[in-house]
Amino acid sequence: MIELLSSSQSYSETPKAKVSFTTSRVSPWFSPLAYFLGHYFLLPFFFGQIRITGQENLPTSGPVILAPTHRSRWDALLIPYAAGRYVTGRDLRFMVTIDECQGLQGWLVRRMGGFPVDTQHPSITTLRHAVELVQQGEMLVIFPEGGIRKGKLHPLKPGIARLALSAESSHSGLGVKIIPISINYSQTNPCWGTDVSIQIAPAIKVLDYAHGCIKQDAQKLTTDLAKALQQLQQESGVRSEKGLESAF
């Protein structure tokens, strides 16, 4: 998934003669099929117990950015399971690396509403497309740690905060919300029978951070998002310990 760049990196437009436009769409026939197979067959068969808490915090309408921790490639399937059309009635949109949009995987990703970004040379048109999706009231998934990170919570990239603030400032009263989500597996490398815990925190209202200085606002929003994710991780650890104690 997208590895959002630090504020020290810059984005540049492609030459006018070579400008490309980022687009994405959810396939009206493939997406329902994929949700059905994943929800009722693939995930329940592969994993042991899938525990989900906090689904009441998921908005069923309005612009939303889901911000999950990233521990495995399975995350991209578990997030729709926990927050997608069978829960909120909404299809999710994903920012993915350009490598994940190659071959058969790319064919699948694009039909599920995913769109690529070149993390080495990010095009501003891709970022604009992400902002436009949020402005249109979509539910966009961005992993704030960047790529897959094992173990404890890693430092968050500031891009998700900047994107959210950009969308919020462009429309008065848009009401962008960021939902922190923690995904934890009973094994570091998930395999058949692994248990999964997914915790969904209350929404962070982006408008509360839009004070006019994008750099400072983004830093504060990123800090509070990290705190929310860290709190979820700690709560998950406590619950896991209690579960082990009750087994003896």
C-alpha cells in the first residue's frame, strides 16, 4: 500500500505534453462477487477467530479516511470485511503502490476501486484524485505507517493528514473524518488458523485541526492519530493477555 512521503519530499507535475490523469472505479459486477467470496468463504476458512470491535464508529455516509495499521497483505482484505459494504453499505477505495497494480493482482485491485501511486516519483495528479474521492464523500483506505511494518506501531507518514486537511479546507463544512483501526494477528506471519483482532476507534474530526497552518495542523493531526492507534494496540495487548489467562 501507499508509503506516504515525508514533508521533506516534493511532488512535481509531469511535463504538460505528458500529463496523465489518475482515475479509478469500482466494478459493478466484480466488487459484489469479491465481497461475497471474501466475507463468506475465503477469510472465515483461512483464519481462526476474527474479532471485530468498534464497528459502531464507522460512518455510513460522508467523507471518511480509514487509517489502519499494516502488518500483512491480508490487511487489504480484512478491512473490507470489517468496514465494507456488508457493514456500512459502502465500497472502499484504496491507494496502492504501482507494483501492486501489475499483472493479475493489478487487474483485481483496479476493479475493487484501487488506484496506484509511484512512491518514488509521486504524481500530483494521483494525490489530487485521492483528495477528489474524499471530497465526493467516498471511504478511502490509506495505511499511515506506509508499507507493511511488523511488531509495534511505527512512525506515521504525514501525507494522510495533509491529504485530509486539503480536502477539508477545499469545501466549507465537508466534515472529513479519519478512523483509526488496529489490526493484530496471533502470529507474526499469518497462516491458516491464525486469529485476528480488529479494533475500530471513534472518528477524528479533521475540521478540529484546520487552523490555517498546514504544516503545524498536519503535525498535530498525525500526532493524535498515532496516539489513537497506540491506544488501540495497548488495549489489544491487554485483551490478548486476559484471553490467555482465562484459558488456564
